[in-house]
Amino acid sequence: GNSDSAQCVLFLNTHLDHVSSRARRLGSELIIHVLDELEKIPPATCEHLATIVAGDFNSLQRNSRGVPEPPFAVFRSFGFRDACSEFGARDETPFSTFHGYKPAAASALHAKCPSTFRHGMIHGHIDWILWRGPLKVLDFQVDTTLKDGLPPSDHFPIIASFGVHQ
């Protein structure tokens, strides 16, 4: 490609099925297939640099034994990495991003999941920001802000900042 052309990032937001593990696995495989095709045909004004996939995956990344759950296993096998795991959870990062309009419950889950920590699992988020390509996570946070004592959704928003890895 032309070294003078701009570089672009492909971004996809998703919401996988909340009932069927099979549907989540198949949905993840379909997303990978579509992304592989889209990465080959970036807009004429730029060269593809990286891909970010974010959203509600309705699945933990690993089970309590540390084994990747099917959606995460699919994305990992195609080179995707998790922003929270790579950046590291802060002390104030809730273990869970889903709270069902009971935000205090998300933080309380920390104490209930000791086996996950033994297997290197630093979070129980079902909302993820994944990426592949030469990006570096500069920051990751879970926004637990309440407005008038209420959260804006039944999930805490997640935010990641990336830089280009030189």
C-alpha cells in the first residue's frame, strides 16, 4: 500500500444471543467471517490497520476452571485480545458489567468468584472490547456512574482508549 495514505480501524458493535450457547458460538464465527472479508476491502481513502469488536457477548470469557467459553475461544483463535485483561482491572473495576439494575450486586460478585482468580480470570464481564492489529490499550474502565441514584442501563458501560503500537 501507499505509505502516505491514512490508516483506518474497522469497528463492529454486537449483541450476541442471551439464551443459546450455540447461537453465541455461531454468531461469533459469522462475525469473524464478515470481518475477514471487510478487512480485505477497506475504504479507498485508507489502509486497514486494526479491527475492534465491542458489545454484549452474553458470555463470560472463561469458565471457573479458566477454560475459554466458545465465543471468546473463537475470537482468540483469530487473534483478538481483550482490552480489560490486557490493561488490567483497577481496584474499582467491578467484577461484572451486567447488574440487572442492581449496581451494588456487580461489585459484590468479586467475593463470590475466588476460583476464577486462581485461573487468571480478572473479570466476569459479559461486555467486552476486543481488538486485533497493532494497537495498544492505553486505558480501560467500567463506568459505574449513577444519575439520580440509577444506572443508565442494566449493564455498566465499558470504555477503552487505544494508541497505535509503534
